[in-house]
Amino acid sequence: MNSLKQAVQTYTKRHADRDGLALTLVPGLRMMCVEAPTGDLHSVYKPLVCLILQGAKRILVGNQQKVLSAGQSAIISADMPVVGRIVQASAEEPYLAVAVELDRAILRELAAHMGSGHTQRPSEMQTLFAVDTEAEVIDCASRLMKLLDRPDSAPLLRPGIMQELHYCLLSGSHGAVLRDIADPDSYASRLADAIALLRAEYTSRVSVEQLAAEAGMSISSFHKHFKHMTSLTPGHYQQRLRLIEARRLMFDEGSSASNAAFEVGYESVSQFTREYGRLFQTPPKRDALRYQKSLQAVDGDISESQRIGA
């Protein structure tokens, strides 16, 4: 664990963005280093396993909420809007985490060899799980991290490490949930197909009839199971995708509120403003201005420390 923590700190020091998030050239691998508790961080996760190495984070997925601390992992079993908040971090002991996206094709292949387990009933479907991190999972994450120093080897070595990681998770305490995702006939897998369509087409009008057909369900059955799995209606799920992407466009690319609204599929700026305010508790223009001021303050602190150091 200590060597993995050190690797995450070293990499994020060079590559993390202002939120402490560092993406990597190894597909599906990312990490985070944050030195102070944060406000809510809104994002959209693909199915993944997130290893908490130091500090603690509160995660809200649908109507499920958990606080995870060092030595635990979060498993998110579907494409979901997520609200995260770092609740334990300091400059001396920053919040550290490494996440790996899960691959349904690998899950399906391995589950076929391992044999099917208990199939979840719709009422049992959940999307967020907390588990104690096993040594084998830490080892797989560590070896994925080492590929960052061997980019030429990554295409050859990553597939085997990913197979091993998925096998460890399928063999773990929540393996039945992951096997359910892998089963093409399960409710979870069929809903995942519909969610994939919704994510790909989130800027367009996607009818419930299209989504239900993608999931192989009647419209009434699809509505019921979709809301049970995600705690959202399909319309609210798409709205959440649009608003999170619009916020990213304003924060990361400097888009105006109106341009961001139209970019993500809104036809009315006033509707966008109302829905944005309900989700983020502040109007979009004010939110973007606050964010820019916070960046200027950080830049000012850095410049001052550099001046003093000189």
C-alpha cells in the first residue's frame, strides 16, 4: 500500500488538474490527490473500482451514500452521476485514491468460465458498494501504475493485469453483482445497454420507447427498473448528464452559460438556468465566476510563494 501511495503522489504532483485529478495514458486508470476537504464534486462515472489509499471521501450515487476511508474500495456497477466530497485530507496526509474502470467484456468472459451465480432480482439492484480492499487488488493497481513508466509495454501487459483484477473482484464479496452485470439477460445488463445509448445521445431527444427497446423491456417495466437502479427517471438522468457536462464546459473551457446550454442540447437558456440552479445551488453565471475567482486566488498564492522563495 505504501509504495502505491507514493506512486500516486509522485504522478499527481506532475499531472493532476486543479481538482487533484490525474488521467493517464493507461486506458481506464486515473488517480486523485487532494490536500484539503472539498465541496461537492459532480461527475459521471463508468463502472469502476476506486481504491481509497489515504483520507476519506463521501460518495452519493442515486439514493445510496457511503463514506469510505483508507483501506476500503468503492465499486460502482453502472454508468452513474456521482456526487463526491473529500471529507478527510490535509497537506501532510492528502486524500489519495486510484480508480480503474471495469470492462463488461472481460467480466462476461470470466463469468462464463467461473459459472453463473445468484441472479439479482430487480429489487436487489444496487449501484454502489463498499468493500475492504484485498491485497490482490492493490497488487493489480500497483502493476497498472508501473506501466506508466513503461508505455511501450502497456499494450502487451495491461490485458493480463486487467483480467486478473476482474477475476479478483468477481471472486470477492460482491462478485454476484458483477456477474449480474456480465449476464446479457440480467436486468442490470439490459439497463446498462439502455444507459449506454442515453450517454452516447445525451444531447439529443431520446425517447423512452427507444430506451425500453434497447433494454428489451416494456415501457412501464423499463421506467420501474431504471428508477430503481439509478434513483432517477430517464429524463432526469439525461438532464443530469447535460448539466454536469455544461459545468465542465464553463469551468474547463471557458464557455459562456448560454453557449454551454446549447452545446449540451438545451433549447432554452432560461430552462437551463433553472435546472442548473436546482442541481448546483447557484445560477450558472455566478457559479462560473466563483470558480474563476478561486483559480485566480490559487494562482495568486502560488505567485506570492514563488516571489518569497526567490
